[in-house]
Amino acid sequence: MACGFRRSIACQLSKVLDLPPESLIKSISAVPVSKKEEVADFQLSVDSLLENNNDRLRQDIQVQATRLAEKLKCDTVVSEISTGQGTVNFKINRELLTKTVLQQVMEDGSKYGLKSELFSGLPPKKVVVEFSSPNVAKRFHVGHLRSTIIGNFIANLKEALGHQVTRINYLGDWGMQFGLLGTGFQLFGYEEKLQSNPLQHLFEVYVQVNKEAADDKSIAELAHEFFQRLELGDTQALALWQKFRALSIEEYVRIYKRLGVHFDEYSGESFYREKSQEVLQLLDSKGLLQKTIKGTAVVDLSRNGDPSICTVRRSDGTSLYATRDLAAAIDRMDKYNFDTMIYVTDKGQKRHFQQVFQILQMMGYDWAERCRHVPFGVVQGMKTRRGDVTFLEDVLNEIQLRMLQNMAFTKTTRELESPRETAERVGLAALIIQDFRGLLLSDYQFSWDRALQSRGDTGVFLQYTHARLHSLEETFGCGYLNDFNPACLQEPQSVLILQHLLRFDEVLYRSSQDLQPRHIVSYLLTLSHLAAVAHKTLHVKDSPPEVAGARLHLFRAVRSVLASGMKLLGITPVCRM
């Protein structure tokens, strides 16, 4: 795509270079827009065609670019051919560019950019994405927010590209903390408090029992016994644990709904308590399990070139996080036969996943190389007006409150049917855009003031642009949608937008390769700024009908691409604010 222009250029190049068009398509890229000067629409990097990139060839690149350009001819699609630094540049016939881009956006709708030749030949795959993964019996901690929104973005993008995606929430619902919690609830818990505010009450119990266990060794022993009872399948202990789990998931689902996130499967470490014993037996049968003097069981990774060991069983025989992750991976392969499995967790778990993937390889599972960890950095400085924030719900309430206050000054807010819902959607956009602007691996300092600005590179600005363009369509109706005259859209502001719309498939392709949302964020912010300038200069009101209709077509295309990009990022576009 890029509306078929890239293929058209590749076909002409293939005749001159004697190469198949398919091998050239990815070397032809859309040129980033420039407000200072008019630029070509596409460029071919001559460097990318040279297999032996030695210095002598590099010096000849400019000469080769000039020679290649001389052999090419303008046609009905390409109106101008020139050279840049090591590139051959192509300018598309302006009226053809206008007509084709706008028609393509309308026809493809939310699929615009995804039907590109850049994605052709990519078969649909089975993808498992594990993300969010909060700890049961604890309120949804703000530390799980990044995993939730990043995992949601990756799942959205993979789905949009036609892959079969399974979204898994792998809950932290097993381990020694449940020994403490079970004991704590028996000592300090109240059934009525558990029913009225489950996670708050369990949080209070957990804090209290940890405090008591630090001073009283007998409580720590009781907790240890309770977890052993859980591992052995004691019905009373399991019934209490099951109640904690069910109440927690109920609470999480409510918060996920506010975030616009859903899952296909809620699993958890508890699912693999029995299968982790099978993993230990399998490791033993393959001669990979070693027992230490302390009575723990480890896997020596040195034969895999890694000078470390990974503990897979405690001295009392209970399983660990790594053992359960091994069992979960094997089980998911059996269940989903995935082509790729992506784990979205913070960068502190990088070593853990390296070890899990290595052990799977050592066990003879070749598909371990299909597993991928997407790590991310830490958010700092997320405070509410009451101070440091621990829980996600406090953040959601805060963004809703702050956005409502900001919106209170505008006339349109008073006309909204559900100002709270709109405030939350705009606030979430602010949160997501601030999070996604940089590399996922980077730590970043959160700032409410910066995130909630209505101007500049913010989620609020994206939502405002979308709402403004929607209002334009509503005001002037949809009678213009049948046809338009491309000759009415030759002003520099129109051409800049059309050139930028051309690049959407490339941006999606880049994000699909490295799973970084920042490419899409940067693209949408530029599109919004271009639209803001065009909105001031390309007036619809009081323009001749033919000009007004063409401009409305252009603005509608911008709004459509803006909405598609926002939805991929996990943002629900608002039509009024």
C-alpha cells in the first residue's frame, strides 16, 4: 500500500535493477514531512541495495544514486525523480496522491495502513500475550499499570494485523504470602469486612500479620504450615484461598473495565502447583536436577554457557515462581500451539525469563525460542494530592477529578451527557501518551501537569483534535462524502497532511517489528499538529461548496486515522469534550 504507490515504484525499479519488486518494497520509504520545504513523497535508499557495504562502495553511493535516477522515467504515478544523500526520491502526481489517499482511508476505515504491501506475505499466527498479572488478595497496585497498558497495546496491534491473540492474566495467586494471609485472616479477619470491601480488608490483614510475624516466630511457623496445607490440597485452606481469589478477580474486572482492557483467560500460579511437580520429575529424568546441601533443588545453567544456577524447589519440597513458569509455558504450548508467546513484565524480571527460556531449551523444547520477554522501566513520582500513590484506583479517580476540573471552564462540557466518563477517557489518554512517548525500557518521571496539558504533545491534545474534527463533520453534515475534487486540495497544508497519511503503514510496520508504541504516538501527535494548523487556514465555512467538500474529506480522513491509531494504543476516542 501506501496506497499502492510503493509497489508501483518497485515495479519500475525492478526492470532497471533486474530484481523482483517484492525485494525492493521495504527499501522504499515515505519521506517524513517538513514544514520548512516541500519534500518528495518516497525515497529509495541506494545503500540498502548494496550487499557489500565496504568503504569504496559507500563513496560511490552518490554516483550510483545519480546513475539509477537517470535510468528511471516519470509516468502517470511519478511526476518527478531526483536524488538526495544516497537516495533516489520520487514525487507522486499531486492529484493522484490526493484522490488515492483519501479514497483508501475511506474504503479501508480502521484497516487503513494494515493492508499495506509491507505486511503482505505475513501469515496469521497464534500469539499468546501474558500481561498485567497483579497479586491476588492485594489491591491493584499502580506498579502493574505499565504491564497492563503495554500488554494491551501489543495484543491490540497483533490482533489488528490479523493474528489470533490470546490475552492471559497470570495472577500472582500462589506462594508463601498466602500462608501469611490465610493465617492472618484466621487470627484478625472479619467475614463482614471481607464481603463489604474485600481487597482493602485483606490488605489490612496482610500488613498486620507481617508485623506480628516479625516479632512472633510462632506466627511465621503457622504461616508456613498453612502454605504447606495449601500445597497438599487441604480442603479448608483451599476454600479460604479460593474465596480470596474470587473476590479479588471480581474487583480487578471492575478496574479493567475502567481501563478498557479485557482478558481471554485468568490463570495463575495456582494452576500449576501440581504440574510444577511433573516439571521437577521431568528435569530429574533428564539429569538436569541437582540437590544442594541445604536440600533445595537447582538447575545448573553452565552447560548452556550461563555461569549461574536456578533454584526450582525449596528444601520443604514446595515449588517456586520459576518452576510454575516452566509448567505454565509447557501447558500453554499444549493448549494453544502458539507461534509466539510474549511476557510483559518490568525489567527487573529479565534475568528470571532468561533462565526460564534456557531451562526450556535444555529440556528439549525447541519452541522456547518463540518466547519473548518485553521488559519496561519504572514510573517515578506518581502522586495524588494526598501524597504518594500505591493503588491504581486512586490514580484513575485522580485523573477523572483533574480532567473534570480542567473541563469545567469550557462551554461544551456543560452539554456533555456523561462528563465523568469523558473526563476519564481523556485522562486515560493523557496517562497512556505520557507513558508511551519514550522507549518502554526507560524509567520516567510522571508529571500530572505535563500529562494533562491541552496543548503540546499530550493525550489531551489528541482527544481535543479528534473531538474538534468530529464536531466539524457534525456541523457540516455528510452530504459531501460521495465525491470530491482533488484539485481543491493542493495547498501546502493539505499536501503535508496527505504525505503524512501516506506514512501510517510504515509506522505500524515499525511498531510491529519492535513492539514499541512510541512510533505510533509520535505519528499521531504530528498528525494532530498538522490538522490544527490546517483547521485554522483551510476554512470550511463560507468556502465554495466544492472546496468545502474537499476539505471536509481531508479532515474526515485525519479523524479516521487518528481514531484508529488511538484505539491501537488502548485509548477510546471522544467525540465531545
